Amino acid sequence: MAAVHEVTQTIEAKAIVCWTKSGVTALRAARERSRAPIIAPTPDIATTRRLCLVWGTHSVLTRTFAISMTW
């Protein structure tokens, strides 16, 4: 996840979006202390509440969705 900080600076990203179910992805991104805010959509209310306490994250409660990839 160290690349998150480098990439956001290089492309001057306005935000980082980490869709997460358990919160681990958003936690790893927040550990890098990027200048861009981290938006963390999650389907779990408990995860949303925990992420509200994490530096730089803005958690959003969403519905679960599935991505199907066909090649």
C-alpha cells in the first residue's frame, strides 16, 4: 500500500476510494497518511462505525454488490 501515497501525489488525486467489507483495505491506505481523503464504502454498519475513528477516512454505508468479470 506504500504505492497509494506515491500514486496520489503523482496524479494529484482528489480522493482515494477503497471499497471494503472488513475495513482492512481502508486501514492499510490510511496508514500511509496520504494527502487525499480516503472514501471507504462498506456494507457493514460496524465497519462504518470503526472507520469513522481512523485518520483520513470517510466511511459510507452502502449495499453489497458483486462484480462479474467475463473475459
